[in-house]
Amino acid sequence: MLPHSYAVDSHSKSQDLACTILASSAPHQISSTCTSIESFLHSLSPDQSRHFFSLTFPTLICKLFGFEDATSSPPPPPQPASQQQPSPSSPSSSPNGWIDTVLASNDVDLANRLFALLAPNSLLFNAISAVDRLSLVKYVFPIERLPEWVRFMLSSENDSRVLSDLAPIFKNRVKEDSIKPNFYQLQLNVFEYYMFWFAYYPVCRGNGENCDFVSIKRNKRFKFENWVSSISGFSSTSRGAEVKIECNLYIRLLYAYLRSFVGVTDLNQQLPQRSSLLQYSSGYDSSVIAQAEFFVNALVNFWLVDNDFSPLPVNLCKSSGVSFPFRSVLGETPPTPGLGEVVKLFVKYLNLGLVVHRDGNENMENYGSPRWRVPGSFDAFKLRDVVAVSPGIGSWNLLIQRPLYRFILRTFLFCPVGASIKNISEVFSVWITYIEPWDISLDDFSDLDAVFDGSTKNGRKDSSQPQDRCFTSSWQGYVLANYLYYSSLVMHFVGFAHKFLHTDPEIIVQMVLKILTILTSSKELKDLIKMVDTAFHSKQAGSGKSMLNSLCRFVTPIREQLQDWEDGLSESDADGSFLHENWNKDLRLFSDGEDGGQQLLQLFILRAEAELLAVSGDNGAHNLQCIDSLKAQVSCLFGGHTVKVLSFSPEPKQPPQPRDEIFKPRRVGNHTLADVKYKGDWMKRPISDDEVAWMARLLVEFSGWINERLGLNQSESSQADPSYVEVSSDVVGNVFGLTDTMKAVLGAVGSWLVMLGVAVVKLMRKHGLRVNLRMLASKKVVMVLLLSAVYTILKKAFGMYQRV
């Protein structure tokens, strides 16, 4: 037990240091505060640092990431070490965060000073490890900062109990609230608490809202102009290039933590005497695996999963009896913008381990095959069940397969119609990095390595040794385990390219050309993708080539992946998409139908050529070269002529009509209305910002039903002429009395109305007009109707009050 005088002194010094941190905003103040923190930690032993981590450390996190205003009040008094410590559960976004200050000042010395404080081998992290070993401090991470699906699970007592089984990252960390019965909270040690805030920081910045209201406002607006990186230096644009790599503190810390805690580049040293994926030496420290697993899972859940309405594998949810009612709320919500650069570094580093082991004569051919090399019948496609226990070769890749696929696909599907394509380009770059692991090398991280340790070591090969950066047979297992990235995701991207071709034709064409170039870069890769597709659609094995028969064993796992990874991710026909319901039950890249890859790419070439000619300027010659290259790549992938006669003809452009002006948004992104034309059925165009989304979909379906019942979807020639019935003169003459007279008059009026309706319908068929009630979904119309209803109710209410 600590002496009372020392405890009081430690408490007061911790409070004073917390106040100093809060008051530090200028570069010289931050540098001085870092020195004070290190001096204070140096004077403490591990069992004496409870007050620092109770009072000072949460304040340091808030100030580091800009989660709390510098004018905040001092922290509350401490609690005993046996109790959990409160989290900064209501921080507000502040531009005075230390990371933001480094970026704004572009001060290399300040960046190095902060990096020295937060580096994994720093005095602070050594103190964190020592405190966690003694279990002196536990924090409660605020529920409102957690990913959407975790917040939902913690809101239910039954779901909270199974959360640990569904996600290993929460194992033994979900505890019942001691103050509020039947409420559950997430308790973390110091390392875990810091890493959660570290992972949450780019999500908070990407949402572009105050952190105090992220959980409420995060889905408020997802306009495309907000889809730009709000974290300076995260993007590869000219603005990001102005920031020195030394001053991009978050990227430096991310790479340092990955290199120190995950350590894929020296896994052989971390796992000595490893004879298989599931076997380790008896002297191996399991805390290293647990730490690496926690960090990777934290990044996956905060960055890739977060607001996904299907966060876990479908079969796992069914077996656990858990269902997520998010589809109606988050069904069209894209991932958090601005994460492209950090996700790319994350994915590239994890896949770097595959390259290191491949170059170290580790055979990659069996990676991802239906039966692993481990004794027994172990299914590699279910490796994620044991990833939490033994993250070895390929386990990181299998851990991120599904969330990364859905992250990329949700970006393509739910991207708002509009202006800048910057965020899409970043996510597209993540996809390219993932499907080209053979293009990754240790030299790609040379700049970060030099900043990290001031040298060019870390096991990089000598520059005189050339590296084979192309697909070889040793990567066959990787492609098979990630086949949907090379097939189904390509088709979804083609649908996206059609939808957004008008926004920036040059960029979209280059992106499509890039993905086709990768698929055709190697004859072995192209043949492998084609043979798997053939095996997928073949009804029985046992005939044909032996290679094709050997690939049939992959069909069932690929089909399961297709149904699981694309669970609920299909746009409806009302969204103007090339994708249809039940899309995730088939692969259509090499299909011969109208929605097959060859047909859609041929149509894309025709549209792209017309778009580029319309906007041709100084880059006219280069654009034509891109079109020619695109034709050549399509011809190489599918064979034969590039553009054949389509079995369907594209719809001709219709001149704008006055009735359409009601529906058109005033502006789309940075373009005026005259610059953007939706190509397709205008009634089924994508939902605009001027409409109530659910009402628009309902009215579109109702309008379609009315048009179907009235036959307005058919041409006039296909309708039979109305028949006439000649009434006998005896019947007409037998009208007696007032009752019969009224019946005859009403019958005549009804007949005239029916004839008028028939004439109107015939006229609408003749001119190709249809019933379109979508105008009623306009926010202006809805507001007028709502105000009218409120006015009527209030008028009646006041009238009754006056009579009383």
C-alpha cells in the first residue's frame, strides 16, 4: 500500500499535469508538455502510476485527438483501482487537437516530439504495459462511440451475453453495469482503451460532424461533396503532397503500431519453432498474439464494418439466433468517407506478410484451398473461427476478407449521385492493392521505415535483387480464396461505372481500364478466372479438362461466400441500377446475357466514347487512346471482336419535357443541371435530395402498378379497339317514372366518364405518357400538405374552443 502522503502528492501532480495538457495548444506548449509527461512517468514505478492513468491519460487522449475543448473543467477525482475509470464519453470535436496542430504547422520537430511520446517503444507505452500487467486501471469505453452493430448488441441483455462468442475482440470485456442493472458496458485495459480511441479518430473526422453528436447525426447527410478526406494528409492529392510525411503523425503512428504489434515482416522471429499454422513453441508469449489480434480487430470493426447492416457472417448469426434490424435504417448508407488512405496502408501491410513468406520459400499454392495442410479435415474457408487463437500465415487476410469486400462494395453501390469522385478513387485504390498482392514489396514502406527508425533496414532486399511483380502459379491459392474480388466485384464496379460515367468520364474510363488490365495482365490469371467461372456454372464434374475438374471443389465455398458477402447488397430497379434482385446467387462476368460482363462493357465503351467526344478538349487524343486500350482489353478478356451487335439497343436520349422539371434537383454536386443528364427511365432515377426517399419508392411502385393495370406500358398498336354494343330501341323506350329517369341519367353520365377515361388512356398510350405520382414525394409538396393539414386541425380545434 502506498503511503498516504505520496498518494496525495501523486494525485495532485496528476491533476496539475492534466490541466497543463488541456492548456497546451501552441507547438512550444505541446513540446514542453510532452517533456513534463515523460519526466512524471520516469519518476513513477508501475504500482504508483494509477493516478496518472486515472486522471491524466484520458485528458491526454482527448487533447491528442481533439475530442475535448481546451476550456474544459479539470478532471473528476479518482476512484479506487479496483473500480473502472470513466471515459471521456462526451467529447466535442476541437480543431486544437495535437495531431491537427502538427498537420497545420507542418512542424517536423513537433511531429518527432509527439511521435517519441506515443511510439510503441516509448516510455508511455512501457508504462501502459506495466500497468496492464498489474490490472490497476480499467476504463469504460462510451457506447455511443462504438460501431453501430456493437451498440445494438449492448442494448439487449440477451445479445450482450453472446457478443463475446460472435466477436473475439469483446471476449471477457463485456460486463454488467454495477450502477444500472441489466445494462452492459465495455471495459478495457489501458492499451485497449487507447487503441479504440486511435481507431475511432479517423471515423470521427470522416463523418464531418461534432463527435458529441456522431451517433445521432452520422446518417444525416451523405452528399458526395462530403466524401472527401477531412483528415489532412490522408489523401494522395496535391494538398496531401504538401504535407511532409514526417508531419503526417497519424499515418506514422499507424505504421509504427502495425509494425510493432502485428509484425508480419518478422513473423518467423515472433513465432519460433512453428511447424504449422496451429502449432507454436511452448515458450511463446500468447499476449503478443492477443495484442496483435485486438489491434487488427479494432481497426476492422471501426473502419470496415462500423455501419454495415450485415456486420457478421450470415451463418454465424443464424446459429447464434441474432438478427440485425439495420437494413431499413442503414440499407443505403455508404461507409464512412475519408478512410481510403488509412485502409490502404492497413491492407497493404497485412498482405505484406504473404509476400514475405512467399519470398522465404513458403509455398502459397495451398493457401485458401478447401483442405488446409494441417492434419485432419480443416476447412480453410472457415479459418476465421480459429483466427482469434492463431493468426499465422494468411490468417490476417482471411480475417479482413468479408468486411473489406463489403466496405468496397457498399462504397460502389451506395455512393450518392453527384460531383467529386475523389473518395471513390481512394477506395478503388484499396481494391487494386488487395487484388495485386504480388505487386507489394518491402520497398513500398521504405519512406515510413526511414521515418520510423532513421534507417533503411527492416529486412528489405537489396535493390540489386529484382522482384518478380506479376501473377505466378504460387498466387493461385490467393486468387481462389478471394475469387469474388476478381469476378463479382468487377461486375458491381461496371454497374457503378455506368451510373457515374457522366460525372467524370476520363477518370471512370481509366478506372475501368485499370481493373481490366489487371485481369488480363497474365494469361495464367485470366485462364484461372475463366475456368473457375466455367466450373461454377457447370452442372456436373467428371468430364472435360482435369484442371477444370480440380477447380470444382472450390465452387461450393465460392457460392457460400457470394451469398454471405453480398447479403442484402443489391440495388433495386427503382435505384436505376444494372443489378437485380437475387444478384448474389450467380456470377455474371462471363455470362452471355444482357446483364453479362461482355454486354455491359460493350455498352460502356459506346457510352464512354460518346461522353469523351462531347467533352473532348486538350486531352482528346489521350481519351481516344484510352478507348482503344479499353477495347483491346475487353477483346483480350472475352475474345473475339471488341464491340459486337448488342442484343438490345440503348435507349435514345429523350428531350427534356416540362413535366420532368419538377423532379430534377437544382444542382448535382459541383455541376449545374444542364451538365448532368440521367440516362434511363426518369421515373426510376436515383433518389435526389429534394425527395422523401421512402415515399418516392412507394409512389414509384404504385405508379408502376397503375400503368400496368391501364396498359400504359404497351404501345397503342398492341391494344385492341374498343367494341360497341348496340342497344335495342325497345329497351331505350321503356323508361317510366322518376326513378328510371334518374337511373338512365346516371348511367349516361357514368358512360360518358368511362368513355372520357378510355379516351385519355388511349391518348396517353399514343404519346407514350404514363402515370407518375413521384412528384408527390417532393419535400415541397409534402411540406405544403403537412402545413395544410396542421392548419386545418388547428382551425377546427380553435373553432371548437370558441364555441365552448
